[in-house]
Amino acid sequence: MIKKKLFRWLKIVLIVYATIGITLYYLQEKILFHPTALAADYKYSFTEPFEEVNILYDSSTNFNIVQFKVKDTLCKGIVLYFHGNKENINRYAPFANNFTKNGYETWMIDYPSFGKSTGKLNEGILYEEALQLYKMASAKFHADSIVLYGKSMGTGIASQLASTQRCRQLILETPYYSITSMANRYAWIYPVERMIKYKLPTCEYFKNVKVPITIFHGTDDGVVAYSNACKLKMVMKPSDKFITIENGTHNNLSDFPLFHQKLDSLLNH
């Protein structure tokens, strides 16, 4: 009788385990990405002067870009800004001033299914999209004037690009060691390495980044744990910088004077 009960409970546990695992596998993109699509004829409205550009990659894939311009200042270079996993450029446009006020054009690109960008979303196309943006920038700016900036999910994309293309520096806001390491934190009882479709191994890309790297991370980040980001110190160069924002969360680092002080210094050095 006891054996039958144990077997029954074991079967229930296995069914629940398998059901949750299958659900996580098939819903992982919905868990990871939270895009807000915009109609093709949607009109952007920003306080910063800007220009909208599209890159038609193939018959079903269009990369939508907003180029924020420098006003009343000599242009020093360009920041290629790779945003996080939510909504679209509208959410991140207010941060463009962090760079334009320092004399840098700021180009923000939406990933497929985000904003007005179209196409199938996968890890490969994220890297290809970043490369196409870089090629467009390098036609106008020398590599020494190109700054790569990643926020949250975009940090892995920016790091991959910096590992293959020349630039002035790589700046990351709330980065992760890898998406796999983050998933392991929440789903450690599953074979995450084999289940997850998006690896974005920032840690691996760092090994091939020759330019200076600067990281900004808050101690109270509830999305990408501070401890997860700290693991990147193991693969950073001695000259790279890890700037800790005490009490900073995942989305409010721009509210801290230290963030602006250090960022301004990086852009004007």
C-alpha cells in the first residue's frame, strides 16, 4: 500500500515537472520578450530632433531605426543604443539626451516584432541586425567615434558586436553574465542549457572585446541580480570599470547623479 502511494505521488510529481518544463520551453520567448508593435504608418514624436530610417533586410524583415541628432553642438561621434526587452523605441527615447547633450548622435534600433521592425525573432537575427546598424554607422563615422551601448537585454547584443567590430568603447547598463545563467537561477531543476533558445553569453564575448568596457549596475536590481552581473568581473580586463550604483534598481540608474557623472566622463574623455 505504501509503495503504491509513493509511486502515485512520484508519478504526479513527474507529470507536474514535465508539464512545467514543456510550458517553459514553448513560452520562453513570451517570458523573455515583451514587445509592443507599432503600425507601419505610426508617427514618432520626440522632444529631441530625430530622423527615422529603415533597413529592409529581406522580404519579411525590416529594421526600424530612430536617429537622434545633436543640436547646437559639434558632433563628437555616435552611440549605437541596444535597448531592453520591453515595448519599443518609445520607451527608451528619453535616454537619448544622456548622449546627445554630450555631442553624440544616438541611434536606437527596434528588434523584430518590436515597434515598427518586422521579421522572425531569434538570437541570430539580433546579432545580424546589430551588424547592419554598425555598417550604416561606420559609413558616416570612424570606428574611434563609435560607442556601443547596451541596456538590459541589449547588453549581450552590444557585447557580441564589440567582440567582432572596432569601436571606441563598450558601455553596459544592467548587464547579465548570460541568459542561461539567469534562467538557471529560476529554473535550476531543469536542463536549462539544452532548453533555452537564447544564450546571449555576454561572458564569452568579453574575452574578445579589446576596447574599454564600463558596466553600470545597481545593488537592488530585481531583474538581473547584482551578483549575476558581478560574475562578469572574472572576464573583464584590469583596465575595465564596474560602477556600482548603491540602491539602484533595474530601471532607475538614470535617476542617480553618480550615473550621469561617470557617463559624462566616459563620453568626454
